[in-house]
Amino acid sequence: MKIGIITGASSGLGREILKNAPKYFSDIEEYWIISRNRSALEDAANESTVKTKVILLDLTSKDDISKIKAELETASADVRLLVNNSGCGFLSDFDISDPSEQGLMIDLNVRALTMVTHTVLPYMSQGAAVINISSIASFCPNARMTVYSSTKAYVTSFSRGLKYELRKRKTNVCAVCPGPMDTPFITKGGIKGQSKTFETLPYCKVDKTAKGALKAAKRGKGVYTPTAFFKFYRVLAKILPHSIVIPLAKT
């Protein structure tokens, strides 16, 4: 069976990707959506125009990630699309931050994404695609979100390296690097109303970001950044020393 897997599909960008994915990956017969929030996942599944299976997992749990392999074996799955969207970010100066929040960002944004990808890759055949949701924060360290930006730098670097490794298999890996979006991420991370930078930056539209990400992955692109403003920032962060960009990018 041809499968699409989307983690963090209960809300925000993940839910919007589920909504739009059938337009770009029309051969997928069933989508598996993964999160800890059963009711939100069920709502997303009910809205879906294609067959959708709810899988309730905590991706910070090694045991839960191992359950994905069992599901893949049972379904004799051919995974055509993997979207690693689960992630979190918290705003705080590192020295006074909650250590459990800092650890959660590393566990979810880095370890879980890596292990889910490693688990699913053996079930992906030629022409499949992996979408890893990164951030513009991956281009340069962001003060007050130091751990978050570091985890997203990992995601973008991991995606670029893996894309090269999988080139002979013709399996694409695309890092999606949006700016701020009006999703629950902003509220859960204690960011809304607490960052002048977030208040002044142009927000990316969730639906356009989802469509752009899917289109970029389908076309074989390695990195997708929505809007001209953030594309310019991506270039700026490449050519200027980070000692100059960090004060500009602080949250």
C-alpha cells in the first residue's frame, strides 16, 4: 500500500499539509497522521479527502517510535511521503530557562525527527520524498531561542546531507524553512506578545507554506523558504558574519 506519513498533523502546518498533499502526491492511497492529541487528529482525519489513519504516539518515547516499524510491516507499506512536522520551540534566555523545555526541544526537534526518518527510510522506494520542517532560525543563531535555532540548524544540515546520500535512490529530502506563522506553536512556546521581533516580522501564511513545501519536495528542491523577505534573510545570513546577524535576529 502506498502511504504518506505526517507527524504533528493535529494542527497548524501539519494539518494544512495533510489537506493539500493529495493534490501533489496523488498516488498515495492512505495517510497516517501522528500526534499525541487524539481528538485533534480525529478532527483532521474527518476533514481529509483521502483515507486517513490516526496513530496516537509520543515521539519523545523510543518505544513509541518503534511502533511505527510494526505498523509499516503490517501494512507492507511503500511510503511515498514522510513529513517530519512535529516540533516545539520556547522563548527564554537560556540561563534562566526551564531545563525540561530545553531538553524537549532537543528530543523532539532532533532525536525524534532523526529516528522517525531512520525507521521509515527502508520502506521508501524510488521517487519518494521526505519533508523536514525546519525554520529561518536555522540560518543563524537566535538569541533567546538559542537551543531552538540550534535544533533547526541540525534539521536543515541533516536534510541537505541526507538528500545527497539518497540521490542514487532518487528519494528527495527537502528542508522547509518558514518564518513565523499564526499557529499554536507561537502560543505554546510563550512567544506571542513576548518578542518584538516576532511582532514586527511578516508572517508566512500557513496554507501557502504547505502548498509551497509540497511543490518544492515534488520538484526535487533541497531547501524551501517562503516569501521574498525570508529568502533575502537566508542570503544575508550566508554572506554576513554571524556576529553581525545575531543582534539583528534576536527574538
